[in-house]
Amino acid sequence: MPAIEHPMGEDNLLQAFLELDTPMGSKAEFIEGEIIVTPPPDGAHETAFSLLARQFFRKAAIDLDLSGNKGLIVSPKNRFIPDGTVSPVGHFENADSWAPAGGVLLVFEITSTNPHKDRESKRRGYATAEIPCYLLIDRGQGMVTLFTHPQDGDYVTRTQVEFGKSIDLPAPFSFALDTAPLR
């Protein structure tokens, strides 16, 4: 008997996603109706994460929290786990695994196996969720891009520098992010 394909409706696919049991260290995201599972990050990815975290904690004009694994509901059909989520201190203290994106100050992604999702799908998703700043560390292109001012499902302002140059982060961070160690 031939196999019969039964396409899942989007609601059923989201429910299946929420019930996934992913391998330890991997992360699963629901991006534009697709379930995307990524393996644990490589050493260069984690080094870039540490560089960013240190600078946010040492240089930001305000105290903040930085999470490396916070699940965000960016729209009814999109659930992302940014590489870094920057929020006010205590913002997620009583949150569930998947929390609304409201109140998040900045998210960052460090490209790895699927850079297109970080460059396009996630950028639009974060803008739709009205997260004020999206910082993209694009290892493939050797560039850092800061997207700000979300409007109508995308960011209005884009500032881009090559690895090695600094990029100014707006208030409430108010510091120049040093990208030299990313080279």
C-alpha cells in the first residue's frame, strides 16, 4: 500500500512543535511555519556570544539581564530562541518557557548553519514583535548589523560595520560595541 501524505494544518504543526523533545544542547524554533532544529553551537559561535555578553554587562548604561536560551513568542506563528536576549533586570523571572517578546530591549543572532533565517525571517519576526533593536553578527559576511526602529514588519534603520570596527548602540545601552575580537 502506498504512503499517504497528510499535510498538517498550521495549528497542528505548532502543537507538534510545542511537544517536541529535542536532543540535549540542540534548540528547536518555529519559523514561518517550519520547525527548525539546530545543533549545539561551535566554539567560535560561543566565543562571539561571550564577547557580546561581557560588553553588555560592563559597558551598558543600565543594569540588564542577558539570556542565551529564552524562548520568545514573536507572533502567533513564530517562536524564536535568540542567541541573546537583552531585557530589564528580572523581566523574565516568572515567565514560562515561551514568553511574549514585549519588553525585550534587544536580541542578537550569531549566524551559523542557516544564515538566511537570521538575515531575513528572524529580522522580520523581531520587527513584527516590535523589539527595538536587532543585532546581527554575520560570521559569513564578516559584518555586524544593527537594525532599529521596527515598523510594519521590518526595521526602518540599519547600521552596518565590518568586523574590527565599533558600532554605536542606542540608549538605553549607550556604548560602542567593539567588534575587533570577532575577526
